[in-house]
Amino acid sequence: MAELDLPVSVASRRSPDLAELLAELSTVRDEMTGFAAQCAGYLTPIHPNFQLGARNLLHYLALRQRDLRPLQYRLAELGLSSLGRAEAHALASVEAVRAVLHALAQPTANGLDQSAETGPTFSSGPRLLAEHSTACLGPVPAGRDVRIMVTMPSEAATNYALVEELLRQGMDCLRINCAHDDVAAWQQMIGHLRRAEQALGKPCKVSMDLAGPKLRTQGLPPGPAVLQIGPTRDAFGRKLAPARVWLSAAEQHTVAPAAAANLAFPAAWLSGLRAGEAVAFVDARGRRHKLHISSCSPQGCWAELGKTAYFTPLTQFRAAGGTATLQHLAPLEPFILLRPGDGLLVLRRAAGSAPAAAGDEATAAIGCAWPEAFDYVRVGEPIWFDDGKIGGVIEQVAPEALRVRITQARPQGEKLRNDRSINLPESQLPLAALTAKDRRDLAFVARHADLVALSFASSAADVEQLRQEIRRLTDRELPIILKIETRRGFEQLPALLLSAMQASSCAVMIARGDLAVECGFERLAEVQEEILWLCEAAHVPVIWATQVLESLARGGMPSRAEITDAAMGDRAECVMLNKGPRVVEAVHILSGILRRMQAHQRKKSAMLRGLRVAQTWPAA
């Protein structure tokens, strides 16, 4: 081999630095191949689709057992790869750097000893990940490399237009959370999707999350069925514009996202309304008002309301064609307002907010949907509610209640509602992999879903138990999504991956809500990075989930931090949005963010697209 034309700074370091680097990197290579040989038994049950990925995961785990930073700095000084992007092809990356070091250190030598161990190459590693992502999550959409998954609200069961618009704006996977709604609603949601697929000529996967053994609040009695609607006002309370209200038939209720409120009336009464008509009513406070009908169509009517009014199911609306009352007006969701320093009783029974017992400092109480947890908690352990929005410390464990002192909440108070999460990150809870409800729900999931998500996955045995249930229910292979949302699940991720990879297709969801509470908010960024790296090493697709553009989806404005977080989701193969009144707009904005980001970043690699500022500066 001819001597390379090297810069003086590199040539002067050939000996002994290059020889030492080559020896150190050879040791790293030997550790990787030795670890893979030691763990060869784990590869036997792996599906052929994932054989290279599983072997590469073992190589990557061995590579990351040591602190590589000193080695990385020295490699970077020579202008060589510092192994910072080795996830998809760990052994090939090390061997490539060894070959260059060998050429630099011994330019006249005949070659470098090569390991008999094999792994994915620089081209096959990314290709395998792309193939596995398509098999599990569906094809990449036109113009965008990252898919979008959307959680269905209950409204999707009765509102076909919502599902069609989500698909039109960029939804690639419809997600149903089995913790909410029921079989009838799930069936309607999927039926709406299949109809929309035909109408738009666009495929979409259906993913269903098993509820799992999640602790949730319960028992607060429902609030009154009342709805407040008022005109838009400025900061001084001056009216800027009347409230625009959408009226549709209760039998085929539709939702207008731009409306201040969506009201349902009997179709026969609604069909008699005409543009320009005034509908009179007396609101819940006894005040007289009028809804002014501005336009009508076969789908419904638009109306304007000039003054604030309160509606109930008893409110009578009088028009030329007769009188009607509101349909489907849901009761207000009850809540407890908790501030730092407040006391709270968490009850075994499904009881709601209640007066404190004599001598008890607690001012409110709420039930727990899994009271068996009381047997495993200890005084002094932390407890968190609603994905970490409210935190406290357990002060007393009694047979029928936990006494909690609130330590974390906004000074003005945080609302705790029914069906909100309860996390006990330091308590040793014997949570079963599949609950009785999960097993019942699986009968539907196995027939109708394209993917099934295993909530609170924490061991290889959990994955195998789910696979056995699926095999019992159906002959088709249903890919499993591992939801990583507990500290134990994160710590057991390699074992979980190797178990899931025994099937032909699988994925991982970074469920960042519970995960942040379990591992600590300050560690979330670090933990989600490690999950991304390990999954890329295994060639397993990742779903980036929880609170993506949440402020926007819930009806507000996205924060700058949320936009940045959504952009970082480009490193995953799919990004999940939660439900909210403006989720359609959130899908549209997220799709645009992901389209733009793929020109700048792919996984950990910066993509050097031409920069406009570089092309236009200095100005002519």
C-alpha cells in the first residue's frame, strides 16, 4: 500500500499514539464479539427478520459498557469517526475506524486482521430499520419520513368527518386507548377510518393500547350538565365579536372546530330553522337571550350569540317551528383543587370528594382504581398524580386510606380529576402484565387492530404472556408495541427488545408522561436518548409520545419548547399526538415541522442541506 499524503500533525502522531489507539480499538472490537458469543443463546429464538438487529444490539451493548469519551476525543483529533453514530452498525463502525488507523500507523503493511463475527453494514443497518418500520407502522407518507399517530377522542365514534379530516391532514396511524370508551365505540372509530381510507385512497394503521395495570383516580361525583357560551372580549371585557355556535342534528352530530360551541338538537326541529330567524330561550340564570341563525345547510346551522349564557338540558329553545331542548349535553367534569401544603385522602373505596373526618387535616378525598396498591406502599414514599402535575408524600398508611401531603403543585392550585394517573415510583408494586380487562379487550383487538401496545412492559415474561394470548385468539401475527413508561421497563429494555424480536415485527413507544414521573423529570432527556440509541441498534422503530404539541391540541397556542420538542421527534420513526379540540390543526402543523426537519436531521446525523444564510451573505 502506498504511503498516504497526510498532514504534518497527523503524520507526526503515528507512533506511538496511532499504535496505541489501534490496540485499544482492537480490544473494544474483541469485547464486542466476545459479548455476542457469550450471549449467543439469546439469538436462537429471534425471528429471521431481526437476526442482524439482535446481534447488532449485543455488539452495541458491549460497546457502551465502557466510557468511550477519552477514545472519542483522540479519534476526533485525527479527523476520524468518533463512533458517535454507530447505533445501526456498531461492529462495522469499529472495524472501519480500525482499518483507517491501521493504514495510518502501518502504511506499508499487508492488511488488518478481521473478526469472523459479522453484523450489519453501513448500508444494511439503516435499510433494515426502514424495512421494519414499514412492516410495523406502514409505508412512509409522501414527502415525510416520519409517521404521525393520533389518539382518538370519544367523539371520533360519532363524528366521521373528524376522522376523515385527520387522515387528510396527515394521520398515518389511528390510536385507540382501551382505557377509555368501549367495544361499540372502538368499532365505530375503526369503521369511520376504513370509510375514510376508501374515500381518500390513503392507508392507515390501527393501533390499540391495552389499558394495563395503571393506577387511576376515581369516584368524584359528576358535576352539573351546564355549558357556558359567551362572545369574544378584549382584555378590558369589551365585546369584540359575538360567539359563533354550530347547531347540528343529534342523530348525526357533527363538530365544527372553529365554533365557540357545538350544540345538538333533534333533527326534525333543526330542519325547520331558517337563516335570519331568532331562536329565543331563557338560560339557567333566568335571563332572556336569542340565538340569531346566520346560515343553514343540510349539515346544520350557524348561529350567533351576543351575550354570555348558561345552557342546561332543561333550557327551552323556541323557534317558529316549535320548542326543543339540547341533546347530548355532558355533565361538567368534577375536580379537586390542590395546592402545596394541602392534605388529601386516597381511599380504597370509590368515593369522591368528602368532608374531612373530625381531627383530620385532609380537606378532600378521592378513590383509587387499584386499591391493592395500598398493601405495598410505605410512609415517606412519594406519590404523583396526573402525569406528575401534582406531587406529594405519603404521611400515613391506614387500612382504608392513604394520607398524603401535597408538596408539588402550582401556587394557585392544580385540578385533580377522575381517571388521572397515580404513580408510586419508589413503591414495589406487583403489577400483573395483563389485567382481566386486558384479556377481555384482546378478543376485540386481535380481530380489528393492526398493532397492539403493551402498557407498563417491564420484563420479557410480560411480552411472552401477551404473545401467548394473541396466538390463542388469532392466527395472524399482531406486532407488539412495547410502551416504556416505568423505571423497570427502561432498565429491562434490552431483554424486552430481544423478547419482542422473536416475532417478525415490533416497535417501542417512549411513553414520556409516566416515564418522566418514574425516572425523574430531570432525567427524562437522558433516558429518552438512551431508548432511541438502543432501539436503533436493534433496528426496531420508535414512537415518540406524550405531550407533543399538547397546548395546541387542547385549544391553546404551542409553546416554543413544544415546537422544538416536536422537531426532535424527527429522530423517531413515528410521533404520537394526544386528543384535543384542535388536534386536526396539530396534525397539520406537526406534519409541516417533520417535513422541514428531515432536510436537517436524520436520527443523530446532521444533514447538511444548503443554508439560505450561507447562500445570500454577504448581500450584493
